[in-house]
Amino acid sequence: MKVIDLNRKNIYLKMMCAKIMSVSTASLEKAASLIKSGELVAFPTETVYGLGADATKGLAVAKIFEAKGRPNFNPLITHVRSLEEAEQYGEFSKAAKMIAHQFWPGPLSIIVPLKRDCGISELVTAGLDTIALRVPSHKTAQAFLSKCECPIAAPSANRSGSLSPTSALHVNHSLGDKIEIVLADGASEIGLESTVLDMSGDKPFLLRSGAITADDVSEILGKDIELHDENNDAPKSPGQLLKHYAPDTPIRLNAVDVKSGEALLGFGSIKFMGVEGGGFARDLPDGFCINLSEEGDFTEAASNLFAMLYKLDEVGAKGIAVMEIPDIGLGVAINDRLRRAERR
Ligand code: TXA
Ligand code: MG
């Protein structure tokens, strides 16, 4: 009896726990191979532990939202090794470069205009035309980025709504059943998420406070920085809120048919989807009918969402009819974004 119980316990532990791997050549190689095959890896940084995925692979990035159970698609920070690498993905003004030279590598994320066709998944930037970039100083984070040879999108490695993790054990406690390995390297030195500085417009804004303060930034730029802290409860003016991408073409949700002049964003089988006045959606003109996921797979749908909305926005349709997407799992975040786009 005891033997059976022990086996059960082992199976249970295996199911619930990621493998905490202390940093070594072997663990870094394992981590990089998981990233290259589109999986998630938790890794240490000087701020908090991050839940990383290859930022160029939409399906991998979708798994981040799935694992965290995030009810929305807020944009993620892309981690790279150097300013030089960051410049492959973002346009750095003279001022943004000054800031990067001063504070990178370190606990600062800089938002700059996104470079077109740079390969970053639209899910990372949530369809915005800006990107948040960070060069972490943590030795293991740097080694991990080098081995992966790709930009890494990473929010904090905790389930949505719980505390940001500052140790591998925290990560395991929160996400152990969702990821294969946690690269472990002690406690995060800073223990607070990076400062987020928006340098994408004419005026710099501090969107999130962190170890690098508004005063630190002001000193380098020689002017005051406005604070638009998302964690601050003070009332916000519309300009302070995170901008959300929405197509210009009106969106109609939970469509059961396609109205005249509309394009269709499908989910699952569109075999029986009709067009008002006769005919089938599948016979719509080229480009007017695309499917988030024919199999009704949420991860695939999430990874396609922004890119497909962009496409449909450009075909000259009167509206975009969106089929019903169940409000479960990643469907919650997909619907959140679609509802914002509908209200716009
Ligand atoms: O310390 C950190 O920053 C950690 C470690 C892992 O690097 N990461 C982290 O990521 O805290 P996350 O996803 O929890 O926070 C990203 C923040 C959010 O507040 C998001 O709204 C903002 O950055 N952000 C990202 N891209 C943005 C953009 N293009 N425009 C405005 N805000 C953006
Ligand atoms: Mg977080």
C-alpha cells in the first residue's frame, strides 16, 4: 500500500511542479532549447523573475497569457542583451539613447516607436505601434538571452493577481504546474518591477515607478518628467491610460451571420456561416474571411488576433463581424480586447 501511495505522491508532485534548475551550462542549454521550440521558461532578473517566451513567436507569447490567466492582453516588455539589439526592434531618439546609455543594463523599460516588420509578434505589443524594451543587468538573465538568440517577451512569472515572484520557489508556487523549468539564481536583488518610461512621444512619461526614479531620469534629460503611474490610485486623465489598439472598421461581436459589406473574423468552423441575403461566408471575396483558429484553439486564436484585425481593417469592409468566442480560458482576454475595440 505504502509503495502505491508514494508513487501517487511522486506523480502528483511531478504534475504540480516545474523543475527548478540552478544555473549551469546544461540548464541554460535546456532553457534555450525550450524557448526555441516555442515553450515558456521562468528566469531570474534583477527586478523580479520573468516568464519568458520568444517574442517573435505568437503562439509562444499566447502561452504566457494562458499560463498567467491574465484576463486581458496588456503589452509585454521585450528583453534584449544590449541597446544595439534593442535598436533592431525600436526607433531610439537621441534622448531615448541617452537614457539607455545611462541606465542599461538595469531595471528600466523604455517605450519607443516599434520598427515596422521587425519580427516581434503583435501580441507582445498588443497591436500598438510602440514597444517596451529592457536590457536586464542580471548575469543569468544575460546568459539566458545569449543562449536563446532571440528577444524574450516576459511579464513577471506569477499568476495574474498574485504577488510578483522574487525567487524560484515563488515562481514554482504560482506557476509550477504551467511551466517545465524555472532557471534559479537566488533572490531578485531589487524585488520590484522595472520602471517603465515612455519615450515614444514628444514628452517623456513615467508610466510605472521602480528603482530608477523620475528624478534620476530628469537629471539625464535636463527636464521634468511627468508621472503617470498605473499603480497610483489617483484619478487619471484619458491621456494617462494605456492606449489600446482598435481597428478603424467597426466591430460587431457574436455574429451569427455576415451582413452585406462586412468581413468575417471566424473562430472554429465557418462551414455553416451564412451571408445575409444568401450565400456562405466561405465564398466571400478574397481577404474578407479569415479564421482565428479553425480548430477553435484559444492559443492559436490569441496569437492571430491582432495581426488578423490589422488585415481585416485594410480590406475596405463596412464592418468586421466576429463569431462568438467562448468566455473561458484565453477566450476571456480575447473577448476583453474585442469588446474594447467594439466600444472604441
Ligand atoms: O521588472 C519587470 O519589468 C518585469 C521583469 C520580468 O522584466 N516585467 C514586467 O512585465 O513587470 P509586465 O508585463 O508585468 O509589465 C509590463 C508593463 C505594463 O505595465 C504594460 O502596460 C507596460 O509595461 N507596457 C509594455 N509595453 C507598453 C507600450 N507599448 N505602451 C505602454 N505601456 C507598455
Ligand atoms: Mg506583473
